[in-house]
Amino acid sequence: MKTVLITGASSGYGRATALYFHSQGWNVIATMRTPRAGLLPDSDRLRVVELDVTRPESITAAFEAAGPIDVLVNNAGVPSIGVFEGTPMTRVRDVFETNTFGVMATTQAVLPEFRERGSGVVVNVTSSVVLGHMPLSAVYKASKMAIEGFTASLSLELAPFGVQAKTVEPGACLTTNFAANATNGAPVDELVPAPYAPWAKKTMDAFTGQDLFTKESDVAQTVWRAVHDTTGQLRFPAGPDAVWLAQAK
């Protein structure tokens, strides 16, 4: 029986992915910064482990607690929307700490095990923002584009050892708490300087008016497909809007 470790599994895509792999008979290590009872079902094949991907000591402890794994799904991430001019650099660094450096750190932690065994899959969850030019997402897109490039190069480094690295690119999901967290508690007005306000409002209205959205189950099933793919495909758009963007690109 194989084991998957998923970061950011308390809600959204991460939780859905944990539930899906569990339903397929896998052992699941569901990690989250603040474990809480009731977020996932009780099962002898599902363990919840505390993990903050921005803290090296937390990464070490989590992987020691997890034991051997077959797949790492780097799902933990923080959103960010707003005009770049109005985004504090402290916020920029916070986004990169989780979305970019956190992914690299957890990946580096598991590679010796995968390389020595000669098997293993790393799936890095990015975003459909990498598939097109989208306003109000400069910081978020930069953090995810970095992982796209990282994964592409990493896949070549790992191939001689039988280890795979892939990306899953989810579209926008209205059922996650992305929008609520995207401003880190700050009013959107604070992240959109006055000269940008009329244009930003039109942009946000256009986005909320679209009818193609990604479901959490779309992402879970796409992660599953990426893990089991044998064609050498590197990038997997997830959800109808992401697939549309990938095809348009």
C-alpha cells in the first residue's frame, strides 16, 4: 500500500486530495500548520501531522513523523491579490516564503529517500495564473511561476534516478477560502492605490462574472492522474477554466 504526504491539507484542494487518495486505498499523511479535530475522518490509513513549510525544524519533525512516503504533494500556499505598487514588501516575502521557498524546502527534504529508493513522485500545485497574463496577481503569479521553472528543471535532474516531478495548475475555485485570505486581512482598497481603483474594479467584476470555475474534486483527480501518469507529461491543468487557458496558450 502506497503513502502520500500532502501539505496544506486542512481545507480546499489539499483536503480534497487527501480524501480522494484515501478513497482509493492509499495511506495518507495530511499535514497542516494547525491540526484540528474533525477536519478529516478518523481512519487507520489517514494521519494528521503538524507542518509549517516555512520552518525548517517543522519540516524535519513532520517527515520524521511521517516515515517513508511514495508521493509528496506540495499544496500548501498563500494567495495574494492587489496592485503590485500597493503591496507591501513584507507581504511579498510572506507569499514567497510559503509558495516558493516552502515548496523547495519540503521537496529537498524528501529527495534523498526517493533517490536512494529509485522511485517517488513530487507534485507541485501551482495555479492557472501561470497559463495567462492576469492583472492583480503579479506577486502570486511570480511565486508560482518560480515553481513551474523549478519543477521543470528538477524533473530532468531526477529522471536518471526514476523519480518524477510534475505540476498541477488549478483554476479558480469559489468554494475555497482563497479570496478571503488573498489580502491577508487587509481591505482590498489598501492594496489598490486610488489611481488604479476604477480599472481594478472593472477587472474584478469581469473575473467574478465568468462561468468557468474549478471544483476541489477537479484538482484532487488531476493530482491523482499526475501521480499515475507514465507519458512523461510535466504540467497538468486542473478544472475547466485552467484547461481552457492551457488550450488557448
